[in-house]
Amino acid sequence: MTSVARSRRLLLLASLIGIPVFLTGRRAEDVVKKLEGVNSVAIEPHEEAADWAFGLLCAQGVIALAALIAYRNRELPRWALAVVVFVALFATTAVFRTASLGGHIHHPETQMK
């Protein structure tokens, strides 16, 4: 198995892992809102970023799966590789942004008094 094929499988796996992460985030909102020290204003931007990140992860998974199927026994063309890499970088950036925004919701230990 080539490193490109492994990379496509890894991107597909990352997309699949994003599903339970996204779904548990929806449920966590109800719990977190009741905690003391929660910055409730920070919840909405995090939620919107999570929606974007989840959509991009889904697109990444579909593209990686399509590349795995279409080019199973052949080398991936450069244009297809460029598309896969671009979507993966965009999705990764969205996930990092979502995580950063989530860090603003409830971390009283980082607040200066």
C-alpha cells in the first residue's frame, strides 16, 4: 500500500471520528451552560465554527472515499491529489479554529483576577 493510499484512508478515518465528536458537542452544550464560570457568549461562535468544521470534515471524507474507490489500483492524478490536500488543510484549519473558540467557553484557570 502506498503512502498516498494510507493518507486517503487516514483522511476518511478522521472524517468518521468527527461524527461522534460533533454529536457529543451538541449534548455537552446543555451541561456546560449550567456550570459556574461559563462564558455563555462564547458558546455560539464555537457552535457555528463546529458546524463549518463538521461540514468540511464530511466533504473531506467523501472526497477521500471517492479517491480511494476511483483510483484503487492506480496512481492518484495530481489534480485529484491537490483537491484532497486542499480540502484536508481547510478542514484541519476549521477544526483548530473550533477548538480554539471552545477553549474560551470555560477555563477559569486561565482568567486573570
